[in-house]
Amino acid sequence: MGYSGCMARTLNPQEREFFRTVADAVFSNPFGPRREEIDARILGSSERHPHAERSHRLRTRIASEVSRLETDGIAHLDAHSAEDRAILQVAFLFLGYQESFTDLDAHIDAAFRAPPPPLASPSARHPPTFAEADVHLTRLRQRGFTSEESERYLAIFFQLRRAHRFIENGLVGRSDAMIELRRQLWNAAVSADMRIYGRRLFDRMEDFSTLLLGETGSGKGRAAAALGRSGFIPFDPKRGAFAETFTEAFLSINLSQFPEGLLASELFGHRKGAFTGAIEDHVGVFSRCSPYGSILLDEVGEVSVPVQIQLLRVLQERTFSPVGGSEILRFRGRVIAATNQSITARREEGSFRDDFYYRLSSDVITVPPLRTRIAEDPSELETLVGVLVTRIVGEPDPPLAARVLESLAQSVPTDHPWPGNVRELEQAVRRVLLTRRYEPELDPRAKRIHELGARIDVEGGTLSARELVARYCALLYRRSGNLAEVARRTGLDRRTVRKHLAEVGDAGITEI
């Protein structure tokens, strides 16, 4: 039912305060600690629940309050003053978002199960219809939103649900470092202020590039995929479908695997006859990326200056030309870049242009190494083994995961630094499944950590205070991979920490 035009009553103080609290929940990061506090106020209980259960409780609680408004004939935006309307608009949207979970989850799952579209016939790719769209659009219109607003908010619901699922499920772990990583990725996907995002930024996020830093194997690819598949995709009411299938929206290219002579062709495409061997036109990754998609430029720290200049043009002007072609093509997608290199060191030596860095770094996110995660929360190892076993065998198998953990506990030293990070752990799980044992071999970096620690222990009395602090900073950095963490533990500022690391000759700094 729509609004009849006869105002029965206004919100009472208790209702106003409740819906204002709901609005606070909408505008807080779902992966941040403040959101849990707000949810507890809405539910009237500080008891902690798994995300799915907490969402159900929130939906039930908010729906109950909205039902009272419906009974009184005022569950419509036009029934309220400007102040109450602003509060209720956000609350209605939050409830609409919660009410869409089941249908959107089914739509997302179906997209992952669907066979890949035919590569040779891009025109034949049609996103599947969202059969339940009318239910959610009608509900929004009944609460006072226009048809245009309802379609836009349904698309935002779809985006938020994807972002939450991919960030939560793709980047597991309860360590402080992983909690912070999820919080940062959410901000990168939809900004830290949903007020601004919903009004101004939802269809302009392609202007914001993200640079992911972190050691090899730490999970930068998963972080990029979570972000890249979480873009805004508008809803097309004529077709009853979202404008694109999100599974096709994320593309990745490893820049280090191509020789420089071929890299421009892979990025921008080429025309027939552009060079020897170019026997037909080739479509590059920037042409294949849709307006609602994202491209991961992996190993961006290794590209040459000429390639950086070409990429800078795309980032600044949003245009490019195929090799051997004169036409100007437009790029409308978003760029995500990743590297395990120290960008600071490369900028200082002149091999990484400052202007290119500044165009890449609308946001800079560091993916923590596994040793930091385990040091902060030892249960992280158990969580990851469970996830990896599920991924390898196809379904959860707690007894099998327990056997793998037992084997790792018997064969892996408790202070093993996991230099290969999550990638090493995954191979350790595979080896245990095959041979029941994993005996790690320390790589040179890991040996340096142990040797440095040993030298600090045995050279007491022979080191100057400056040398001791420098070596200790290097030891902490190689264990944590985080300058801020080293600064916190030592009581030094980040600039001083970096200076000490330079004195020791640590070239493994991956932070800016």
C-alpha cells in the first residue's frame, strides 16, 4: 500500500531515536568495531552472534518497528517532516537491503555456477534476469521511493551484498591485521561514507585506483578479486536484469610474464600488421574490461618507465590506442594494482615514476603476511587450514582439517615464519594430504630472520646502541612486514624505523 496522504501521527521520541540508530549502522563500516556496538544498541543486547544470525535478528527487529508504522499508515516517506523523512529513508533502505539478502545470495550463487559465456560472441552474452527484482522494487516504491530511486538502490543492494560476501568469505581470519584489511577493502569498494557514496560516488568509483602491497603469496590476488567483483552494476528495468554479470567484471594481467615488446599489445591490443607476427587484430585487456569492471595490474612494481608512461595516460586521460592503430579508445573501468616490491625504494632510485604512483594510489592497502596474522591470533592457522581443506576437497571436512593441523604441529616448528605466506600453507596442506607430512625449508629471507635474531642474542656487549636498535627494527619488520607495527613495538616513529632499516640494508620493505 502507498501513502494515502492523510498523516496519522509523527514519530515519537523513542521511534526517532531507534531509527536514528539504524541510520548510524548504515553509515558505519560493517567490518569495523563501531558497527558491532551499533548493532548491539539496535538489538538491545551485547551478545555476539555469527553474521548470518545477527543479520536475521536485525532484520526482524527493524521490520517489527516498520510494521508499527504500517499499522498506523505512516510507513511512507511522504508522511513525515524533512527531519524524520531523512532518518526513515535510511532505515527503509537498510531494511530493504536486509530483505534482499536471500534473493541476492541466490542470484550470486547462480552466477558462479553458470557456464562461462562464449568468448567468440561477446554480443551473445546476456546477464541473467533477476526474477525477484519486482518484489524488491515494489517494496521500495511502497515506502516512498521513486521508480528511478528504487532501481538505483536495488543496484546498490546488489553491490553491497557482493562486497560483503567476497570480502568476508575470501579474506578469512580474526587477527587484528585481517580485521583491518577487510575494513580497508570495504572502504575501497564503497568509500568510508555511505552518505556521499549513495548520492555522488556510486557510479564514479572508476576514478579511484587502489594499490595493494604485500609479500608474495600473502593474498593480494584474493583481495583484488574481492574488490574487483564488488563494483556498481546498474539495474536494467527493461530486461529485468543487472547490466552485466559480475563474474565477467574482473580481469587480471600479470605484467611480469610478458616481454616488454609484447606487453603493450596485451594491455592495449594491436592491429593486424603492427609488427612481425601480428597476423590479425588483437583485443587488449583494457578493451575487454567493461565500464563496470576492474583490471588488476599485477606485479606493477616491475614494469619499465616507458610502460608506466603508457599506463599513466590511461589513468589520467582514460584513453589509449592499440599498437599500430590511430583510433582513440576509451577506458571506463577501474584499475587495481599490486606489487611485492618496495615502491618507496623504486621511486628513490628513479625506476618508478612519482606521477604514476600518485595516480595509482587513491588508496594504498597492505595485505599482511601470514606470520603477522598467526602472531596476532594463533587460531588463524586453524581457520586457514579449514578453509584450504574445504577448497581442495570441495566441501568442509573438520576431521580431515584436524588431521592436517596435527601433522603440521608435529613437523613444522612453532616459530616457522611461513616465508611463502598463505601460498606456502596451501602447498603444505596439499603435501600433508598426499604424504602426511610437511617439512619446510627456510628460504634465504627466513634464514636471515633467524640469523639476525641469533646475532642480536649472542653479540651482547659488542653492538652499539644504534646497531642494536637497527637490527632489532629489521628483525621486527621481517617478522611483521608492517612499519606501523615496528614503530608501535619500539616506540619510534615510522621515519626513524625506515632509517634504521636502510642502515641494516633491508631491501624487503613493501610499505609506502
